[in-house]
Amino acid sequence: MNVPYIADNKNGWLTIEGVGDFSVFRTFDCGQCFRFDPACDPTYACEVEGIAFGKYVRLAEKEKGRLYIKASEKDFYETWLVYLSLDRDYIAINEKIKGSLSGKDGEHMLRAASASEGIRILRQDPWEALCSFIVSQNNNIPRIKKIIAAMSEKYGEKIEGGYAFPTPESLRDAGESAIFELRTGFRAKYIYDAACKVSSGELDLLAVKNMAEYADAEGELMRIKGVGPKVAACSLLFGFERLDAFPIDVWIKKVIANRFENGLDPAVFGEYAGIAQQYLFYYERYVSSALGD
DNA sequence: GCCCAGGGAATCG
DNA sequence: CGATTCCATGGG
């Protein structure tokens, strides 16, 4: 695979070479994280800004294979290289995913993978992912982003460029009614329960991350009120490096019902089922419906 | 099994 | 434009 490296450092912007087909637009448009927004700098074809791991960052792309990151070299190596999954060999992963199905099913998967070219599964903070996907249940992306922005401004630490995602302790101390006032609705008690269980140590997220069996990790997260299989799968995929997690939401149900006559068993994709899921999701949600087919 | 629970975005008529 | 639908989970 390409090995990403800092090729230049100018005016606080790092030039990262060797990033393959990384798509800033698709990676931050596909609904996996809620704290990044388009930033308008006409210099770049696509630019986003956001906050993760308590740090503000800007990302831009102009040409293929190259990424521009407004960050220190230290933060790039310590945080963004891993967060953006630049160290993972997506060429090999995509080959494996494309080879997992044959016939008509294989053609659908090929189209989905092609439409999703450049998507990377971000490695988000476990607590932030868990809390965010509790907020996401029965909800839409613009409103999820508003709630999380309000939650961070009110209960997150002030940092340069914005606010860090609130800690479980901070949300626990705020209390359920304060969380409800963020317009979280019936999810307030779920978020509060998660904040209590994590801050007290009753639920150890690091231990969950280290569990070998998917079912064990899922079972641990589902001890939280309001965390079912879907929220658990999203949390595990986006926050716990469980690339085998396969969240089934309405779009995945649609893509299977519409295109896979004999259904689709996530197990055929093996350890990368979650990445295949993301391609199928993105294809059905953002691409094929726009084409009207 | 069935309905309902925030609320706002998306879609429909 | 207003009306309706959508959404993941738990509890009554």
C-alpha cells in the first residue's frame, strides 16, 4: 500500500502524500461522524473542518493521492494519521470486498464500492461514538449534528477552534433534565444512563474495545438503556475499530430488499463486513436514489 | 403484538 | 403551502 508521509509544511498546512484514493467529501458526508462541516476555501476542491479527540482540524483535497491538513506534525502522527485510517490498506480491503460476492450480487457490490471510492471508516473516540449514536437513533443527520454541537458547547471543554466532545462525567453531572433540554427528547434518559455507567466504571469501554468476540462487545454496550443492536453496531464500527460490525438500518434493509434476491449474509465479507456495509449504505442512501433507480 | 414517546427534516399532495 | 412520514429502542 501507499505509505502516507508529510511531504511539505507551509503556513500551518501539512501536505500529505501517499493517501491513495482518500475522499474528504465522501468520508465526512457518509453519516459516520457528526462534528465536521464543509469549510469554504475556494482554493480547494473540498475542504472540511471539525473537532475530534479534543482538537480542531481542517482537511482539504485538490489532487488525487494528496491531502492537506492544518495541524502540527506531532498531531498528524499522534492523532490524524490514525483517526483518518491513513495507515490501513484500503486497496487490499476493497479487493477482498469486491471478491466476496459473485454473479448479480457481485455486480451490485462492485457498483456500491465504486460509488463509495475514497470512503474511510474513521477511528473515532469510543465514548463519543457511543454517545453520538445514541443521539442518532430515530433521528436525522442535521438534527443529530445540532444536538451534538449544543451538547459540546454547553458541556464540553473549551478548546482552540471550538469545544471538545463532553466527557461522560460532565454529562452525568449535568443530569438527565439538562440533557433533555438539549432537545434530545426521549433519548435523554439513555444518554444519562450511558454517562453514568461509563463514568462510574460500571462499563469499561477500553475492555469492550479489547473483546475478541463481537457478541460479547455488543452485549456489553446493550446493557445501556436505549442501546440496541443497531446503535451498538454503529458504535463498534465507528468508535471501537470493529470493522466486522454490520449495522442494519432502513437503508441497508432497502438495498438488500431491492437488489439482493436471496438476501445478504454479512458473514460473506468476513472481518471487513462493516466497510462493505458502509459502501452499500452510501450507494443506496446517496447515490442510487439520486439516479432514480 | 401494538402504540407511543421529542423533534425537525424530508417528502408528499 | 400544510399534512404526513420517517427514525431505533424500551416501556406500558
